[in-house]
Amino acid sequence: MLSILVVLSLVAFFVTLLFKLGPAYMGFWTIKSVMDEVAVQTTPTDGGAREIANQIGRRFDINSVSQVSAKDFKIRRTGENLYEVTLDYEQRQHLFFNVDTVLTFAYRVDVKGR
């Protein structure tokens, strides 16, 4: 009986982790796919860093991304027609009682400009 209780409590713990931390990871995967879409678009970006931020912001609106905004990105010019787009952020998530987690996410892509 005690072993069944221990197994059930472990299962409940991991299910709680899945339900609490899963949406944060799903949001990051959406952000990552938006960054990849901007990086591999067929036409080079006109307007520099501001236009890259606008494209990311529009895609965030379409995908209902609320964890970060386009202002959280660091966009810097690395070459004649190349921009480095970096996102590095933390997300805090309450688990239970007084236990919280801090999830750190980072991703970088290179975007071609004109």
C-alpha cells in the first residue's frame, strides 16, 4: 500500500510539472519558430533593425505570443547585409506552496537585410 502511494505521489508530481512548465516551453517553441521564419524569408528585409522588430511583432500578434515582445530582442548589425537577432529571457513559474521555478530561454538567428 505504501509503495502504491509513493508511486502515485511521484506521478502526481511529474504531471504537475508537465502542466505548469509545459506552456512556457510551448511558448518558447513558438517564439523560436517566429524567429526562424523571419530568418529564412525569401526576400531580404528592408528597413534594418526596426523592420525586423516590426516583422517579429506582427508574427507575435498572429500567434498570440505574450511572454515577450519585440522590444525584448537585441538586434545588431554584424555585416554589410546581415543582422544578428538574439532573445534571452527568464520566465518564473509558480509550482506549488512556496516552490517556484526559473526557466531561462535563449535563441539567436541571423537575418539577411538589404
